Amino acid sequence: MKIYRYPTKNTWADLVQRPVLEREEISGLIAQIFSEVEKNGDKALIDFNRKFDKANTKSIKVAEIEIENAINQINEDLKQAIQQARENISKFHATQNTEVQKIETTKGVICWRENRAIEKVGIYIPGGTAPLFSTVLMLAIPANLAGCKEIILCTPPDKNGNINPAILYAAKLCGISKIFKTGGAQAVAGMALGTESIPKVYKIFGPGNQFVVAAKEYAQRYGVAIDMPAGPSEVLVIADQQAVPDFCAADLLSQAEHGSDSQVVFITTDLTIFNDTIEAVEQQVKVLPRNEFANQALENSNFILLNTLEEAIEFSNLYAPEHLILAMKDFEKYISKVQNAGSVFLGNYSCESAGDYASGTNHTLPTNAYAKNYSGVSLDSFVKKITFQHLSKEGLQNLGKTIETMAEAEGLFAHKNAVSIRLK
């Protein structure tokens, strides 16, 4: 870990940098994968399963019997946990449905906006060392609430060609029946291009490694939208003198264990909390099953001592973290000062894991400083907003002169005539 004591502001720009990825080499590989999937469809995906995941799969589509078998493999405690998480996530996202509001901007001129669900969406769920069945809930629930007609899911198989049972159970619980055994960049290519089995979608959602992120960016060349440009997981913790070092360390490691390319940042104004948290991290990481990933992530992570909490918030806004934890006594005082963050956790007991799993908020969030200009996934992510207007004869008479004057000033006389011909 990298330790900084009272760094001057002219060094902050360097401290907020994320680990650099070799994008050019990745881009060439992504282009090859898309080309292969475009030419050979399902066969290419089966070949990539063998090449990248060492998995033998005769068919890409998950059969109904596989889903039913998976349900029987899940113990009751996990089923109940998933069901409670589903209930909370549904409650929170259901409140994001808005009523249509019709506004009379000028007498006789009525304007309004209505939501229309994106008809076909694709969800990517990472598998491998951490099968993120929680992400199924985070994406499928708002997609269903929005009214998306077709929701498909892609996730990588294990070496035996099977999908993690918890992923299949969560998908079934959320009403997803079209599930495909394909992972990585090739899964994104399959959803963007369509194959014999996988329908082409209009928008792709879901987290992943640098190859998945690059593939989602590449998919936009084919007219497919994505949820956001996202990269490795990250968290920034701001602590004052009443923070609990063990809690802070646990939150930092909860993100560090995601992968070697994750990044965590700890900021405090208290020297004792600073030293005790570093010690707690060093002790806790030793007993983590995924400590190899966590230790590699810690090598790229920053522990920073600053003079004031105001400075800490200023640094956080510059960093724009995916997750921000305010382990502070008077956190309410600083809420309005948070400008850039994906999701914020307040106080000593609001662990980041709550948002990852079951509090109700969405855990698909902008990373790599994109919290400066992107929001996390919500119901809005799955809809388009279409504007409508109705002008009565009186309405056009009231507004016509304004339109004619502006159109003529722009030299667009056909625009002017579309009004004039009606007024005559």
C-alpha cells in the first residue's frame, strides 16, 4: 500500500489516478473476437468457451432442466437471503416510476414526456472466481419493472459446462428464461451481433474485467447502447476520530478482494485512526480466502492523512469514487458537499456490502472517475423518454409569431412556412 501524510494539493492529480490498462493490445483482441462471432455465431462462442474458460459446451443455451436442477441445489438460507434482497431492491426501484405530467407552456400548447421500455436488453454476469448472482437481481429487477419485453442473460460456464446454480436461481426468480453459456468479450459480441441462439439486443448491461469493458465500448460501433463505461471496483473511505479502524479495514478489503486491478483509498484526519486502520488491514487480509487478489489490489491503493474533513471531501470529489463511505460522526453536515460518487454509505454501520447485496440501492455503478458524469443503474437505465406536444388552433396562433420570427432569423423559410400556411 502507498502511504501519504499531508500531501499538498498540487500532488492530488497524481494520487487520484487509477492503474493504467494496456488498451491497444486489448482492442486488437476485441476486434478479432467480434469478427469471429459475426462469421461463425454459436460455433465461435463454443470455441471461445474452450479456449478462454477451458469449458466444453455442446450448446450455448441453458436448458430448462438445468435451471430446475439448480433450484434444488440451493440451500434454504441462501434462497431466503436472495428473496429478501429481491424484495428490497424491488421496493427501492419501484419508487423510480414517475407519473406523466402534462404542462401547458403557452395557452393551447401542451407538452409532456412518457417512458417507453427498451424492448431488448442483455445482461452480462461475471462467473469464474466470483459468480455475481447479486448482479442478476440488480439488473433484472429494474428491467422487469421498466417493462422490457426481452431480457437475456449471458454468463461463463465452468470447466464442466455448467452455470453457477445461484445465478440460475436468481435469474429464474427474476423471470429470465433465456440464459446463455458464454462469458467475457465474446458474450458481449454475441449480444451485440446476435447469433443462431442469442437474440441481438438494443442495450447491454453488466460489470466485468477489462476485456468485458473494452468489448462493451466496441459494441457501440454496432448501434448497441451500454449502461456505462465501467472498470475495476473501487471504494474511498473518509474517517474521523470516532471511526472504527476494524470496520474501515473490512470495507477497504471488501473491494480489494474483487480483483488485482481494484483500488481502495483511505483518508482520515486522525493519526491514531490512520495507523490503526493500516494495521487492521494488514491483519485482516491474512485470513481472507481471496487474499492474493486483495494484496495485489492493495499495492495500487492509497492511504492518505489530511488536515481537515473538508479537504477529504474535496479530494473525494476529485477522485469520484464508485463507492464512498463517510465513517464520520456528523456525516449529515457533509452530504450536500458530495458532488461526485456512485453510491454513498453513511456512518459506522453502513457497510458497502449492504449496497452490494440487499439494502435496495443498485450496485452497478460508475467507476474510473465516471461518477463525475454518469449515474448508477436505475429504472431510468431501462427506458427511453419520448416527448409529446399537442397544439390546438388557438395554441398555434399564440405561438406562431415566435416560431416564424426565429425560423426566418435562421434562414429556414420552410420551417416558417409550416406555421404560416396554417395561420392563413
